[in-house]
Amino acid sequence: VALVVGALFTTAVVFFASFRVPQWRVMERSTFLPDFERTINVADKVQPALLVVTIIATAMVSSSIDGSGKVLGWGATTGFVFTLLGSLVYMVPLQRRMIRTGADPAVPIPEMRSRWIKGHLTRTAVTLGSFALLAVAVVASA
């Protein structure tokens, strides 16, 4: 279960990094903001739930295996928890501010977009690393 849910969450995060981020980088402000808001509103309904289930399932797997798999599994759990914390503390407030104040021309949307993209790419790297640790933990315990 942990691998399936983890794969779903990881795929969603990588999808954004691979397809949406390159498009958002080159969009004009007037096009970017509505597209960003629409996409984020959809993602925010699914991704947090997938991440929480991934954390719980990964912790359950980690507590049920022994040896190096256990260490790798807890490393994966920790990485997924950091992904959640980074999203709650940094990414969500930034994206809400972008959506809420984006219509104001004085708001520095290009700088905020750049920070959001860097944050998302960091989240993607941590997510991929965590999923890799989870996969190796499961294989090591087999």
C-alpha cells in the first residue's frame, strides 16, 4: 500500500515539475495567475490527502520491517514529513498570497513565482528521494 500511494503522490509532484512549471515560467502574468489558481485549487484537494496517507503507510511499513530496510523506511517517512511541513510552512502561504494579491500590479508576482518554483523543485527532489528510500526499504526487507 505504501508503494502504491507513495507512487501516486510522487507522480503528482513530478507531473507539476515536468509539465506545469516549465509552462508557468514563460507565461505572462495575466495568463499565469488564472492558470496557477485553477491548477493549485485542484491539486490542493488531492495532494495533501495522498501525502498524509503516504506518511502513515510508510511509517507502518517502516515499523514492521527489520534491519537496513527499517532505517531506510524511517528515512523515507522523515522525508515525506519534511515535504508536508515545507508545504504547510512555506509553499501554501506563498501560493495563497500569490492568488489573493495577484491582481494588484504592485505585487511582485515574478519574484514570488520564482520562489514558488524553486520551492516546488525542492519538494520534488525530497519526494523523489523519499520514494526511492521507500522502494529500497521494501526490497531490502523482502
